[in-house]
Amino acid sequence: MAGAQLWPAPATQRKILTMTRTLLRGRILTFHREPSGSDDTDAYSYIEDGALLIEDGLIRASGGFDDIGPNAHDAELVDHRPHLLMAGFIDAHIHFPQIQTVASWGSQLLDWLNTYTFPAEAAYVDSQHAHAMARHFCTLLTDHGTTTAVAFCSSHKGSAEALFSEAADRDMRLIAGKTMMDRNAPAAILDTPQSGYDDSKALIAGWHGKGRLSYAITPRFAITSTPEQMEMAQTLAREHPECYIQTHLSENPDEIAFTSELYPNARDYIDVYETYGLLGPRTLLGHAIHLKTREIDALAETGAHPVFCPTSNLFLGSGLFDDAGLRARGVRNAIATDIGAGTSFSMLQTLNEGYKVLQLQDQTLHTLRAFHWITRGNAEVLGLEDRIGTLDAGTEADIVVLDSRSTPALALRVDAAESLAEELFALQMMGDDRAVAQTYVSGRPQKSGGQ
Ligand code: GUN
Ligand code: ZN
């Protein structure tokens, strides 16, 4: 800018223009591709004294403070030093109506669904309850540094309306869908093939592509959908290729056995979804733990994405996700909390448990790959890496500010860290919402009193 003024701009001038431009200062970490290890420095940019210029919900400039600061004299400066600025986290599988189901004791998947989950979801027929919970849900996400979620709503159309409208009010990126389920659950949460189709259709018309919102066609899983409902899901997918598809796959042995009873002609579990044309690069399949070779071939051929949900898989005793095995076959995995079988909203804690699940199988999760996974990696799975998941100029200003000294134990550990990778690993293993000093959604700070 010609005749750029020295930083900082006079207070009066800053006041007039604060509403439009903000300059965040801090350490910056953003990924260009998946790193192979900490010495793969071309895969990411790390700037010790970095800056992000934010305007109208977008990152306009990203780089060194010395380069950007002098050209942003009209912007309001928010100095986050010594904290670390990263792209907001992306949770690729979470259940909105299960925020009060977290930590429900004592059983594996099918019992857990029947005993705790289905009754909790029945309450979302009440739209006042759904709206109140949608506020909590979005706040919990951003408190934990998550700025984009891919969410299952309850089977009630109103629950999806509540969540979409709450996200729209916050200009928050959200992918969600009303769960389709027409059998093997209490009547209060069942739809029918026709009503499931009609409600999904109306929600797509009302919300998909509106602002930052996208729709996911959401047959819950094979057990709770009749073949007639699967046909309706197939029709929706054909009519709306722009939408995502989300469901569950091969989480638990009893679930797999029941599925094969219900779909006796299916070659295996994934064949149910394959038969109804539900597999493709916009399909997200929660869990995908107990897979046969043919099922992995089907994933590789169709480009559908397994979603690793480590805290959930440990909590329900479901099994160990074979990340390396799937990757070796060219399958692209996402990672997620799966609240409320998952036990934490934190993607940091999700990485912590994910690391351990892989350790049990002699697999490694390098911390730089881990942080790539919950940002750009999940964004790539969603086909959204040009909009979210990085701090690149031109992308949406969803940003998390991490304080790696947020607790005494973390501070002591980080005092002894000798590299960025060591600091990040401490955050991954010991961090949670306390390490999230601030979260920006579309450039707006979400944590009151956040720093
Ligand atoms: N499979 C079908 N529904 C669910 C659910 O709500 N949670 C989990 N973990 N698995 C499922
Ligand atoms: Zn799930």
C-alpha cells in the first residue's frame, strides 16, 4: 500500500474501522499437504511471528507480521503471542442429539443405543429442546476449537432445522442431516420411507448451500433402515449429488451379524450401501473397523471415506481401527469424536486416543500428521480444502488459538520441549478445551474472555 503508515495506527482511526478488518498476531502453523514426519518441512509453514489479516469472514493475508502489519494499519490488532494459530478443527462425525448421552455406563453398541441413545434422541421431537441443545452443541464445538462439524441430527426434521438455524446465526460451517430410520428403534424416533424422503428433501431445499451449510443424506445404518428406506436414500442421492452421505459401517460384531440377518442377500456389510448406490467420494462411513478384504476394495474403488472415532471405539469396546491397513490400500480416512459414544468434544483428545489405538497395532501417528488430519486432512476428505482447514489467504477465517501452557502439567512439559513437534505432541496428548484460548468462526471470536 502506498505510503503505508507505521504500526500501530492512531487509536481514533482504529476505532472507526475496527468492524471490518482484524489483524491476529501469533505463531502460525498451516499445512500444504500431509507431512511424512517432523523433518518434512515443505509440508507446512510455521512462522514464529506471524499475522493473519481478516476481513468479511475471510483470511485476506497470511504471513510474517513484519510483512503484513505495515499494510494493515487500519485493522484492529489482536495480539495472541505466544499462542499458536492454526486452522479451526474439523470433526467429521458427531451426533448432535447425543450431547447428554456422553459417558453413559456399561454396554456395547446395540445395548448402548437401545438403553441410552434412542431415548435421548426421542426428546428432540420437542423443537424448543432441540433449539436449546443446538446452542449448547455449537458452543461446545467452538469451546473445543472445532469450527466445522459433520453431524447426525435426530430423525425429527425439527432437530435439523434447529441445528442449521443455530449454525447459520453464527455463520458457522456445518454439514448435517436428519437421520433416516424406519425400524428397530422406538416409535418416537421412527420415520417411514416416505416421510424420511420428504423431510430430507425439504431440508435440502431449505438449507443446502445456504451460507456455509451443507446437507448430508443420513440413513443411520443398515439395521435401522428397511430396504424400502434405502431405496429412498438412493433416490435422494441421485437427485442431489451435491449433498454428502453419512452412515455407519462395521463398528461391532453383533451389529454386523444382525445386518447380515436383515440383508441376507448382501455379500457383506458394505454391500448394503453399495447396492443402493450410496458409496462415493462424498460418503462418510463412521467406524469401519471390522472389514473384509472385499469391503476395503469397495472403499478404494468408490472413494468413500471411513471415519476413525477413537474415543468412541474404546468407550464401546468396538475394536481397533486399521488406519495403516486402509491407507496402504489407497483409502482416505477422516477422524472424528463421535459424541456421544465418543467421550470428548476435543479433537486434541481424539488425537490422543487415536495415537494409542494405533500404538496397540504397532502403527504410528506422527504429531504433524495428526494436526494435519484434524485440519486440512479432514477438509480434503470433505472436498473443502480450498475453503477451510488451512490459514491460506482467500480461505474462510475459522481459526483456533492454542495455548500450550494452559495447565500447570502442560506448561511444565512444554518447558522441556525442544522442537515444535514436541510442543504439538504435548498438546495432542495433554490438551483439551483449556488449551483453546480462542476460536474464530468466520473471523468472529467465540470464546468470551478468550485471549
Ligand atoms: N450406529 C448407529 N447409530 C449409532 C450411533 O448413534 N453411535 C454409534 N457409535 N454407532 C451407531
Ligand atoms: Zn456415529
